Amino acid sequence: MQERRVHQHPYHEYGIDDGLHAGGGACVPATAVRDAPGPWSEMKKILIALGVLVLIGGGVCYNVWRASVDPVTSTPGPLEIGRQQLHAQLEESKQREAAIELQDWNSIPLLRGLIDAHQHRIEQLSGNSQGGEIVAHDREAIARLEKRISDLIEEEAARAAAQAKAQEQRELDGSNSATTPGTPSAPKPAPAPGPQRNPQQ
């Protein structure tokens, strides 16, 4: 009996059928099997991509943090410079005006002069878009000074009314004392009798 030999292809050791027993077909080289991409190589690519994204995100976050922390060093424009100058002038004016108001606080004519000065400055800054802070200060000062003048007028009116009432009371007291008869004075007591002399002596 003749022994039947099974043809063994060299690629069988890698688990690849050469197609001879199945009716033929193309043979797959062993190097192609060894170099075929596996799950670990795909995982490495994903990890590398995630690492790159993490680095990019960290850089963006750092730049945003630095921008929020670092002071702005840009040079101010002409409008900003003008606004700063007007603000400095306003702070100086506030100190001077406070001292003047304290001196003139009880004088109606002097307070009206201060109101005119504030009104004049408002008219000067009417066309200046950067003078809004000063205009607001002047309007507030005018309202405060007008309120003070109104209080002084009321105080003067009350004081005049009190003086008139006191004058009327004095006149009334004087007329009453002139028409009322005076009370008679009490009689003087008689002198005490002295010792009597005896005529026979």
C-alpha cells in the first residue's frame, strides 16, 4: 500500500493556507503577516494624538492666564490722555472749591457767585466729550449751593419774623405799663413818743 504524503507548504507554520488544497490561490508572504497593523499600533497613534492635544490646550490656557494677569502696557491714545488730564484738574478743583464753600457757606451773595462760576465752566465744556465728569460735578455743586441759599433765606425770614414779634411784644408791654395807675404808697409809720418831762421839776 502506497503511503500518501500531504504536501506541506512552508507558510503553514504561520497558519496560512497556501490554497493548494482548496483549489489554488495566491500565496501570502510571511513578511506581510508580520508587518500587518495590530491593535497596539492603533492605540499608540491615539495616545500620541491625545498628548499633542493636551500640550496645545495647556499652551492656550497659559497664554490666556498670562494675558489676564500681566498689566496692559499699551500707550494710551490722545483721547485717554485728555480724559486723564481733565480728571486731574477736577480733583484739584474739588479741593479748592471745598475750601471756598466753607468760607462762603453763610453768605448768599458769595454762594451765588460760586454758582455762576460753575455755570460758566459747564458752558465752556459743552462741546468737549471728555468733560462729562467735570460737568456732572458742576451740576451737583450748583444743586448743593442752591439748596444752601434756600436754607439761608428761610433762616433769615424766620429770624426777621422773630425780631418783629419781639418788637411787638415790647411795644405792647410799654403801652400796658403807661395806662395802668400806679399803686399808692403805704403811709409812713409815726415816730415813737419820747420820755415826757414833769413841768413841776
